[in-house]
Amino acid sequence: MELRMKNLTKEFGGFTAVDHLNFTMENGVYGLLGVNGAGKTTLMKMLCTLLSPTSGEITCNGQEILGMGADYRRILGYLPQEFGFYPEFTVQDYLSYIAAIKGLRPMVAKRRVRELIEKTGLKKAAKKKMKKLSGGMKRRAGIAQAMLNNPRILVLDEPTAGLDPNERIRFRNLISELAEDRLVLLSTHIVSDVEYIANQILLMRDGRIVLAGEAQELIDSMEEGVWSLYAQKNEVSRLMKKYKVSNLKTGHDGVELRIIAGKKPAQDAVLCDANLEDVFLYYFGEKAGEENAEI
């Protein structure tokens, strides 16, 4: 399976949400990281044919996806940030209804609904009405509906929003199981969700993919070091004005800071290993200054 974006552009009035993007994806898990407004959701909606490009195109195995029509939608699964449902339907009825809309044969639909209720941890909630579910449980139902047609391409927009840590682990394990023979693209603000399961991590800014690679490749791309420094509380504001601080932990006698800097920020600072959260701050964090001066 191959999805290729060629000079893909989407404009809304005078605003360019996706800007001449060129990228090719094949089977595997792709994690899309970026701040709000980077163009992630717009890109995903174009990949799911919910938006048409202003210019450029997306092809699937060489065919333009808008021209493929139902043939493309049959191999596509999509979980948007917000998905609609009938509040009076039970989880089982909701999934059966979506399966019918997707054109699954009754026997296949029954089996897939049963399997996905089990896989997504919805067994105890199968007879509950959708309106009675917690936010996390609704998200599980959304993930299940996206996978009903056993899609070759699975697009998940903020799939772990509202899930607790145990549910996020369950989700990551599920995606890892599914990824062997399909293309999975997921966007998230939770770095750990992609750090452990994504074959490729895509950093998106201002409508463009600015960097792509495995987690370690992205870490190695940083031209500044990550330093651990223990400082007195009255020193913190000065340090935060001067440097990017990816983490701080307040103790009884002071504050431990994790600082991204090109050179040693203080005499007793210790160089430490960078992680993907440091990468995110390095490429997307606000510049050090007055706006970052408060703890």
C-alpha cells in the first residue's frame, strides 16, 4: 500500500493550511506531531476525501484518490477528533449500524463487531447506550468503528484523547498488532503514543513536513544539547527567560530543570540523553523570553 502526496496544498481564503506538501507513505505506523494549527487535521481530512485540495494530489497505489470513489473508501478507516453517534444506540447497535453503512455483509458484520468489542475493551459496555459512556469509552467505540471494514489505510486523529494511561497502552498495543499489513497514520499531542509504536515520526509545522524519521534519527538531528541543572527558586525565572526548558521539578530546596541549549547553561549543569519530548520542544517550542518566565 502506498499513499503519495504531490505538491499537496489546501488554502482557506488567505490562509494556507497545507503548503505544497510532498511525502510518500507505505505500510507501517506514522506518527504525526505538531502544534495546534500546524495543518494535521486538514491533511487527514484530505487523505480521507472529506476535503479537496486547492492544488496538488494524493494517489493510492498510483491512482488519484478522489477518482477512486467507493473503491478508496472501502479500504479506508477514519477516526476524527469528534465523531457523531446516536445517543440512544447501545455500543453494539452503534457498531452494527456503522458496519451496515460500510456495506459489510450481516455475518461478517456480526463477527467484526464481536471481535472489536473484545479488542477495544468494550465487552462490559456493549449493552450500554452511547450517551451513558465516559469520554474514554466513547473514544474506544470510535476506534472500533474505524476498524470495522478491516481497512488497509487507517487514519486516526487524536485517537487517545480522553483515554487514561492504561487505555493508551491498550490502544498502542492494538495499533502495533494491526500495523503489520496496513498503513496507519495517527496524530497526537501525546509524544509517548508515537514514540513507542511509530515506524516513522513526522514533524509538521506551518502546513509542511519539516522532518521525518525514526525517533532516534529525530533526536540525533538536534543541534543543541539537553542539560540537567539544579537551581535555586530565585534563579528559575532568569533561566527560563534565557533558555528553552522542557521540564522542571520543584523540590524543598530548589528546582531541577531540563534545559535545551547549545552550550553549558551553568557550571554544574550535566549533559543528559535527549528524548522525543525534547525534540518536540526544540522544533516547536516558543523561544525563551518573558512569556516563559513563570513557573
